[in-house]
Amino acid sequence: MENGAAQPVIVAIDGPAGTGKSSTSKAVATQLGLSYLDTGAQYRAITWWMVTHEIDIDDPSAIAAVAGKPEIVSGTDPAAPTITVDGIDVAGPIRTQEVSSRVSAVSAVPEVRTRITELQRAVAAGAARGIVVEGRDIGTTVLPDADLKIFLTASPEARAARRSGELKGSDVAATREALLQRDAADFSRKTSPLAKADDAVEVDTTDLTLAQVIECVVTLVEEKRAAK
């Protein structure tokens, strides 16, 4: 496989939280020499900005009015993805519970989704070698013409166990409850809800190890790239 001659390929990986999206996407991008974009981090970044600037998260019109203000820049190296807001490194702060509990409300505001979707499309368009973009609405809304669309799923129990492993010391039952609430918000959102694209390949990760999921996705990407 000579990487130099490989066609650039755009891969959309969607699915609910706790399905292994981030770990899979980063590993696949690294193995195949592709750029990587964590779209969830962008929504967290704009949420962090709103919280920091004391915007009323319960007032969609207040959020909409300032959605264009923060300058969000995503680094696309899968080995060390970065994200800054107005030049500040926010990779750590965007993972706090304060941001996590508010990201659904901010993400649901149409002006926010329009703004972040434009950013995502610009990043994908600028990826010379191709890119793996992970999120909730990539295959349906952001990049409907992606070369390959993958939808990761897993049982709520498996997802909660993984997520509570990531969030050290958290309670699996409480994590499962929070994930199901997040799902309900994501699936029912009026603007770009979480949905599986008609032409997406569904991969149920419940009984797979991370290595198996990565291998499966790498194979799908390589087949797609060979066919281009």
C-alpha cells in the first residue's frame, strides 16, 4: 500500500457517546495517515466560551446572538489533537462536568450548529490527505458526501462501563442514566439530530475490543480507498 499515491478519503464516524468513537477515529486516522477532527470538542469549546462569558445557557436567543464570536481552532493531528478558543488551549477545561452538563443545550441552538458545521466543513476541505471526522451528524448533515460513513453503536450497559472507566471513579448506573438522557437530547434535537445515514455501515461495538473495532474500520476505509 503506497501511502503517497493513496487517494484522499473522507470518513464520517457517527454514533452516541460511549461507543468508542474517539479512540477508534484517532487510531484509524493514525494508521492510515489521515487528519482527524473531534467535532464534539468544538461543541464543548463553544459551550466553554459561553460558560466563561456568563451567557445564559437557558436562553437560546442569548446563545444565538454570540455564536459567531469565539474563534475556535482545531488541530487535526490524530496523535495530538488540539483545540483553542481565542488563542487559549481549552483541551482540559472543555472536559469538565460544568461544560459536559451544558453542551446539549448549547449544541441544540441552530445558530451554533450552523457556525460549527461551517468550521467542520472548512477543516475537512483543507485536509490534503483526507480526514476522519467523528461526531453525531457528520454523515447526515456536515459531510453528506463523505466517501465512507460509519455508525458505531453499543448497548447502554457497555457504553456506561466504558464511559465510567474514562471518568475515573464515576458510578456506572449514574453514567448509564446520563448517557440515556444525552441520547434522548441528541436524537430528538430539531436541528441535525443524531441519526444513522441511509448509506452508513453500522458497527455494533458491544462485544468487540477496541482493537477489533479499529481493525474493522481500517478495513472498510482501505476497501473504499482502493475502489476510488
